[in-house]
Amino acid sequence: MSLNKLQKFAAIKTMSHVFQNFSFNHPQLICNEAPVSMRGKWHASFFKNSNPIVLELACGRGEYTVNLARKNPNINYIGIDVKGNRIYTGAQTAIDEDLKNVAFIRTPIEQLHHFIAPDEASEIWITFPDPFPKFPDRKNRLISPRFIDLYRSHFATKSIIYHLKTDNIRLFRYATGVIDGRGYKIHTCLEDIYAIDKKIEDYLRIQTYYERLHQGLGSAIHYMKWEM
Ligand SMILES: C[S@@+](CC[C@H](N)C(=O)[O-])C[C@H]1O[C@@H](n2cnc3c(N)ncnc32)[C@H](O)[C@@H]1O
């Protein structure tokens, strides 16, 4: 049965693996309609193990979160997005498949530091972020200097691997400029990952809703992996 937006909002309110923050001024996670404090407690209070935690930023329907969680039961995944109706899809799949290594946080990514401690994330995926093509909006790009500095200053206790996948070649080249310009180590920089002569890791073949959409319109897909 397909649900409308309001039904999806109502459904995620009752899910014990979905944590929602509704306030920019007073950031607070709510789960099962009760305030909860998760920062620094994800391993002990939610996952009940000490496995690494991987974040998917701009997760939308959470395809990377869910697919990677299926492939790697010994790794924990948290999908993060501001849109609850999108998160619902991945959250419901995690319930249907009884995936215990999956959680979702509904919050603006700008507030992530309130909910994840500096040493809690070991890897970060940024999947098909909005390109915000207009110049005045550039600060909203999730790979803009503002966000890159925010990730780096928060997750400062160790170096972390980051993955970016996008269909937008301008955004991709902008991102490589930002990362390279700051001197971070770029491990892989692939334009058009599905070009026939390229061998790519299996995990790069996971396709999100926006990937399928843009591929269907003829766009090539690009990938960068870096460390900072
Ligand atoms: C183009 S969609 C991609 C969704 C998904 N990764 C995919 O590939 O299908 C971009 C997503 O980024 C989310 N987003 C953009 N800016 C955000 C922010 N500052 N905080 C949280 N989510 C954000 C939007 O809500 C949207 O779901």
C-alpha cells in the first residue's frame, strides 16, 4: 500500500530506529514521541555493538544506507536527511528486512554535530546532493567549503573516508576543487563510472532514486573518494 506524505510522517514517528529533530534553535532528537539523547551513545544505546558507524548524508530514501547494511551486517549505518517522507522508504525497508544495523536521523545536516559525537563516525557517504546551481545558493551545497569545514572540524579525532556520488559534472568538479584546494588526499576521482572500460567496486553499482532518474535522462555518474 502506498502512503501519502502525512501518513509517512505519522509512520516514522512510531519507528524506534528513526530519530527526528524539529527545531533549529533547540536541537533535540525525538524517537517514539519522546526526547532522547543519542550523541556519543549510538553504539551502547542503539546498535548494541561496537561495530563502525557509517553515515549517509542527503540519504533521501536511504538506498545506500539499506543496501550497504544488507551487504555488511557487521557495519552500522545511519541515513540522514531533512525530509521525513523520503526517509520513510528506507526506514520501512529496514523493518521489512529486519535490518538491525540501520537507523535514520531526520535533521538539517548543519545540526549533525548535536547528534553524533566526533569519534562516532568512521566513514561518510554523500549521495546525489542537491547542486544548488545558483551562485548565491552555493553555501547550501553539501560539499561547499562551509560544509567540508564543518565535517572536518567536527569529525576531527581521526581521519575519515568520504564518498561522493553525483550526476552533476559541474558540482563534481567544484567538489574536487574544494577538496584538492584544501590539500585533502583524494583516493579516487572517476568521471563516468559506468564507462565500459572502467572497473568499479560493487558498492558503486548501488543506485539511488536520483541516480536512476538522472541516468534515465542520459547523465553520466561521477564518484570521488577522499580522506580528511
Ligand atoms: C537530490 S536528493 C538525493 C537523495 C538521495 N541521496 C538519492 O540519491 O536519491 C538530495 C537530498 O538532500 C537533502 N538535503 C539537502 N540539503 C540538506 C540539508 N542541509 N540537510 C539535510 N538534508 C538535506 C534533501 O532533502 C534531499 O532528500
